[in-house]
Amino acid sequence: MNCNDCKNDMHQLFDESADKSLIASLKNHIEACQSCSAEFDEMQNVLTTLHPKIEINAPLLLKQNIFNDLNKNNINVKEGKVKHMQLSPFIKRVMAVAAVIMAIIISIFFFDKNDTSGNTAKAASSFFENSILANDLVKNMIIKFSVHTEPKDNFELIGTEYNMVEHTIIKSFDKPEKWRVEKPGRIVLFDGNNQYLWIPEIKEAVKGPENAGFIDWMKILLEPSSILWKEEAEAKSNSSKITMKESQGKLYVTITSKAQGNFLNDYMKNKSINESDNRREYVFDNKTKLLKGLKIYLLENKKETLILNIENIDYDVAIDPSAFAITLPAGVEWKELNLAVTNENFSNITSKRAAELIFAAMAKNDFDSDKEVWAQFNFVTKKIMKSKYGGLQLIKIGESFKSGNYPGEFIPYEIKLKDGTNRKWKLALRNDNPNKVWMVDGGL
Amino acid sequence: MEETYDRNIFDELEKVITEFQDQLFRFAFFRTGSLADSQDIVQDVFVIFFKNQKHTSTIHNVKHYLFRSISNACTDYQRKKKNHFESIEKISDSILLREKDASHHLLMIEEFQRIENILKNVPDEQAEIVRLRVLDNLSFVEIAELLAQPVTTVKSRFKYGIDKLKLVLHPKNKLYEL
């Protein structure tokens, strides 16, 4: 082979199907010829220059979008009554991962640019939709976490003065979705139709509608793949700061936000996550990109306290179906939560006046004449109320005030109980019901 | 109208997507310069491929079918679009570039611009064969099938294209040749 032949056929070296004897001749010549060797190097340099310097691969959402597209076209899998596609665990994982990643990217973009107009908002909306869709792709999960709170009190309550109380969330994403949130003194369960609140110690068994606020802020943890979407929506109106970093196989998303609500009176400050200055540190597994942990720090006077800590989240593990049922003890029945009560004595008056009437009734040991006021209390709790507060003496009552996000009002009071002890506290009354009837909500 | 498909077809589709999505996306991206449009094009190709599966149960060469489809879709795209490629300034108005945190997307677009700036120095038919061989990693035989051209023509165009690019990338050679 001479130099001209070599230069003419040199490109054959980049063809796997080229004649093997030709390739051998070309290689032999190039090894022996400095000029052709230089020519070959130049050719290789051109190809190297043309090669992308970074990986260019399909977006993670592509596969999900294809299946979504097929779904939109009413294309279904022939398999019993299943109307939606059954995807393999691999695809499910890929979709969930993609949704979370895109939610993060878009969230950060939103916060950085504070731009919700035009294409950006449209695209973000699309990504968030995908994020929500990803909820369907994890079959179930179990979250174990601890909160500084009171075991028997509502799930919203937090406070540095309380001990850490263990909580568990069990969620099944199969339709209809079911979940259970539990701490030692309180269980809330959703069976796909209704929420059920069970407080064993006082045998309180309340059946509420699908959207009953029995778990308040913790709802966000029920849908881990849309957490960032919800956080984004929350933060947009509250000037929260969001940062993201990767370290040692983990992806950390941190949101720092201010307490929400009216704090002219700071009585409710730091009594719930939303009503506190806090920093929320979400942890995603860098391999699976699924939510693996959350730490919430209460920020108070330059001091920070770990107030909520998710230790572990397990996805797609076996769940006993009995987790989504509560068996009540004999003699206890579910009481429908009915807030559509009517009582003219307790509507169209101030909360302070309502408090005065309530204390006057308790002084007379009368918990039945205006029973609607006690609609949120069951037989057992009313019995406890009667034994403790019946026959009380009202010493002082203060001006009502609002605080934080609480929909009702607080009325400071001082009473003397029949056992001779004095009690100074704040009665919580709310009238955010259809007929605006003031009801006792707490503070006793 | 609602259509019902056998589960096996979905499983097959999943395998095909997994195997070819990156190659097809790269193909579309280096023809459109747009991440969003490339995604749409690839998505459409797979959806059509899936629908055709029911009626044309035997596609002998899936890779060839998909590359032919994506190539046709990109040609249609370019035909519809007055400006063949978006300028970097124009792209910068799009959502993807405005996501400054998604720096990988920006790098992808910069890579597209860099490579296109090199390839614009050679005739389109040669540039396309260089793209197919270098960027899409198709063999000369596959390129010949895709373009319905003899393998010898494909190889020649590749050679001429590379020879011209050597002159462009190494101006000393140009002086020497002149």
C-alpha cells in the first residue's frame, strides 16, 4: 500500500464492516509511515472534536410522558378491569425519580427567579403534574418520625417543652388511597372515603369527611413526591428561602420560612410548624431520588431546636391490611362530625360574650341546655368536663384575641374550681361552621 | 375511541424505549437544537411506533424503523420551521435556558452550537453523514439503509466531509493545500 491509497481509504478504519485485510494493510502502513500517521491523527482529532463533551441523553421524564400520552389516547392494557397501565417497578422508580428531580429543579428556579409568568409557569405546571402523577407509582410507604409534642393532643401541636413522641405514617397508594397516622395517644385513619379520629384514653371516636383536618400540616407527608410542589406553592406567598446541595450520596433541600399568621398576640407562635420560624431539611436518596428523611428545626431567638425528625421511610414494603381499620371497644361507636349545628344563643354574639355564657352554664353544672356548644366533645369528655368544671366560679374574663392561623378566638379567663384551685388559661372558641355558632374547641 | 392492548406489547415497548430513547433523543437534538422539541419528536415517534405495533406486528428491524421515523419527523420539523436552528439568543428566551440551575441543559445547547458551527463548513449531505456516524454512532451500512444510498456513496461523503473539516480545524493544512 502506498501513501495515496492509504489516504484515500483511511476513513475505512472507522467502519466496523470494512474488509479486514484492507484494515490490516492500512494499519501496517500507518505504523510505518510518519506522514500517514500524522494524517490519521488529524482525522481522529476531527472526530474527537465533533464528539459531544457532555452526555446527551433523553430526559428522565421521557418514558413517563410516552406512557402518559398513550393513556391520554385511551390506550389501555388488556388485564381485567385495570384501566391504567401497569408499569414495571423499574419504570415506576424512574418516573418517581424524574418527578422528584424535576420538582426540585423547578422549585429552585421559582424561588430564585420569582417568575411565574409565561412559558416558565406553564412548564413548571407540567412538571408538577408529573410530580403528582408519580404518587401513583409507589405502591405504599411507611414513615417513622418523632415530634416534640403531646401524645394525646392534636397532630399540629409542637413545642420545645414537650418530649419527642414517636409517630408512624402508613400509606397505600393503591386506589382508593388509604392512610393511617398514629402516635401513642391518637390515631387518624383514612379508609378511602372518610377520616376517623380515635383517642383511646377518652374513647373519642369521630368520623369526619374526606377533607377533615384531623392531621393538619402532616398531610404534606402523605404525598412525598409532591412535597416540593406544595412547599413551592406555600413558599411563593411567604418569601421562604430554598437551597439544594448534594453530599455523600444524598440530596438535601432546605427551606427556611417565617411563621405564618397574625401575631399581634403571639400566643400561637411556635405552637405548630406553620406558625413557627423554622428550617425544613428534606433528604432525598441520591440513588433513588426518593424522599428519605426530613428534619424540621424551630428557630427561636437565635436558638434552633430539632422539632420533627423523620428517621426512615420505607417504600413498597408489605403492609398488613388491618392497618387501615380501627376496631373500637365495645360500647363505643363512631360519632359523625357534624358542625352544621344551630343555636341562636351562641350565634351573632362576640366570642367574649359566648365565653361568659359558657362559664355561667358550667357554674350551674349545665352542659346540656346549649349542647351544640359542646358538639366536639363526646359523652366521656363531657363527663370529665362536668366533674372537673361543674360548679366553677368565674373570677375574671379578658378581651378576646386572635393569634396565628387559628380560625377562632382566644378568651383569657380566671376561674376557681369547686375543689378550691384557681385556673388561669385561655378558652378557645371557634365559629367557622355553617351557622356561625361559637363552639368550645379547647383551653380547658 | 378506547383501545385495549395486550400487556406484552407494553412490556415490549418499555424495552424498546429503554434501549433506544437516548440515541433517538440525541438524533433529534442534533437536528433541532431544541430540548423540548426533541422530547416531543421522540415521544411522538414512540407513540406511533406503539400504535403501529398492533397492526404491523412484525417490524423486522426496529432500530432502522425508529431511526427512519425520527429522521422523517426531524425533516418535517425543519420544513415547518422557517429558521432551521434557533440562535443562542433566541434559545436563551426559552424556559430551559432560563433555568440557570439546570446547567446541564445549557451545556447541551452550547455543545449543539459548537458542533453545528463546525459542521456548517461542509455541504449538508456530508454534514449529515458525519452526524450519523459520529454523533448517532450508526455504521456506514445503517446510514446507507437509512438514507437509501449506496454504502460507497456514504463512505465517500464521510471522507470528503472529514477532509474538509481537517482544513477548517487546522488552517495550516489549508495554506499547505493551497
